[in-house]
Amino acid sequence: MLVQKFGGTSVGSVKNMNHVKNIIADGSKKVVVLSAMSGTTNALVELSEYIREQKVEAAFELINELHHEYLVTINQLLQNHELAIETQNYVSAVFEDLKKLVDLDHTELIYNKIVAQGELLSTFLFSRFLIQEGINAALLPALDFMRVDNNNEPDAFYIKQNLQRILNDNNEIDIFITQGFICLDVQGQISNLQRGGSDYTASIIGAAIKAEEVQIWTDIDGFHNNDPRFVENTTAISQISFDEAAELAYFGAKILHPQTVMPVRALNIPVRLKNTLSPDSFGTLITQEVHGEGIKAIAAKDGIYAIKIKSARMLQAHGFLKRVFEVFEKYETPIDMVTTSEIAVSLTIDNALYLDAIVQDLEKIATVEVDEAMSIVCLVGNNIIYHHDTPRLFQILQDVSVRMIAYGGSNNNISLLINTADKKETLRKLQGYVFESQEELVEF
């Protein structure tokens, strides 16, 4: 069985929904994972903010606008009268329930319930569209099998047992339509896998059913060798390893959720990235196999905070680093990059939620400096640190202020910390050096 995930853009219009229908309707059995229609999740997050801030009028206005947009889509998509009425009733009930939440306590549970509606709406609408088109499809509610444990990690045993039971009980169905992103927590309350989590949902399902392949369909032809939003003439990478894909996803390649490859890599289930609007393009195939050495791709991650921790007491003090890292553990804040000298530690984080408290605790043992508006530029490729051309890349960064370099922590990754203002220039310089004519190197 195949698992196919389609993002918000892929189901963001009637035209694109028809593209998706043509892709999946090949007669084979599959589980199709859908995101919310493009723009819906952002609107629902905005709605939750209005409710939290008790902006009642703005909340009702946004609900009514979104409701109207869905009714227009239903009118364009569904010509079957009974299916159209059924879908209109479902959608109207969802928005009536949202209105009831406006006056309730402003808790995280309400936020989770609100943002979950996007996937519930898109899957109900799309499943009825497939039925109208004569396709043997059925809705597979993610809340019937998708759950996280006490550590907010997928409960693999629970998911596998319940999902396989549902699939076995409905063996006559060819295409199951389910929601990405949403799940239950251990208390049975609606939760989620965080933004972009529909990719993660697809690979969790793929692992649970031992799928032949997990496909992530979006609006770009797979991983590119650089960020096409900032660099011209980028190209898609046809094949890449799980390790390389994980590095790229974590350090800024938006096409893939950072945790997507984790559930399937141990089972060696391939992940393929495809373009909904160009289904015949090969895309990117992610497997255990390694193809070639050296730099394959460049990605950048914004919103980085650099923290410099300096203390003369650090010199030859074996417990100093432990005390530093205990502060970040206390506030459950992951660290991206770390460099050390005799009297200082520099590190980066991408979550500033507890930054003030972290700094206060660190100032008890050292002098602390924080730089904001930083970016990590990540160069990824198999055995990158051993490749004979790799050291030459630093020649082109003479005009860019590099705050930190992480080189050697992974065979597949070199990371540079720079000011976000220098990101475009850095990406373009690296593109010229790594992927374009070697003659261009003399220009830098």
C-alpha cells in the first residue's frame, strides 16, 4: 500500500483538487493524507488569537468570512446535490461550533481544537468530491488512530494496532482519506504534531502499515540544491540519503518537516518528494542509499539567537559546560550549534520562549551576550568534511561576517552562523562556488 500526502497548496483550489484526484485515482490501494486548504490554518491561528484577546467582533467576522469561502468552494466542486447538501451541513456545523468557542476560557485545548478544523474540513470536502467522481474512497478519521504519548511522541504501538484494525475492517475501500497534523494526546484531547506536521503524519502511517513508499506532494520538484526563493537557477536533487534529507529539513528546507524521515528510515521505506502540478517530474527520492560525495545542497534557517557565555572560571573547569547545558535542559530549549574556546562558549537556539529566564540563570555563572536576527546556513552532502573541494568554500565568504562555524560534528553537514541580513548574499555566493562554473570563484 502507498501513502501519499498532499499539502495545503495541492488542495487549495478546485483546480488543484482535480490534479490530486487524477494523481491518486490509479486503481491501487493507498492512504492519502491531506493538510488544511492553503490559508485556512493561518486564519484559524488568527481566530484563536482573537478569542484569547477577547476580540469577539473580529472573531465572528473571521468565522463568517472563512465559512463563506468554503461554501463557495463547495458550490464549485460538488455538482451532486445530495453530496453538496451533506458537505454544506458539515461545514456549517463546524463553523457554528467555532462560534461557540468564542466565549469560552482561553486555553491551549481550545487552540488545539480550533486549528484542527482545517484538516477536518479539507478531508471531508475532498472525500465527498472523490465519491462524486465515482472513486472508491472513504474518510479515515485520524483521531481514531493517531495519538501521542506522555512525551508528545507518536505512540507507535497504539497507532499501528488501531490503524491496521480499521484498514482490515474496511478492506473493500481503495483510497482512504485522512487528516495530517492532528492527533489525540494521552488524555484523549485534541492535539497536533506542530506546524508542517502532515508530512510527519504520512511517515508515521507509512511505518505503521509498512508502506511500499511514502510520497510527499507539494508545489516544488523535490529538494533543490539551494533555496529557489533567493537564488536563481537552482535544480532539483534526484536522490538523497535519509541522513542528508534530515539535515536539510532541520536546517531550513521548507519542503519537508524535520521529523518526517525518522519513522520510516529504520524500515527502509523510501520517501519521495513530488510536485502536484508536475506529476511526471521525477522529484527527489530519499532512501538509505548514498549517491556521491561532497556538497549537494544548501539551506538556511532564520530566527536564530546566538548566545555567548564567557567566564574566566571556565578555564580547566570540568563542570562548567555541564552547568551551562543544565540551564537549557531546565527550560526544555534545544541547542542547534555549539563552539567553545578556553574561556567562552557560543551556542544558538531557535526558540526564544524562555530566553530571558535562560539568560538570568546563565548570568549567575558567566557574562552573557545575546545576538538576534541570525541565520544558520547549512551545507549538506555525504562525507562533506572529507571532500577535497570543501575547504575552498570558505574563500568566498571573505565579504560575509561569519559568527560561528560548525565543522566536523557530522560528516554530512557544515553550518555557518551569519546575520540574517547577509543570508541572500551568502546563499548566492555559495551557489556560484559549489554548483556553477568554477571560473566564477575568481569573482569573489
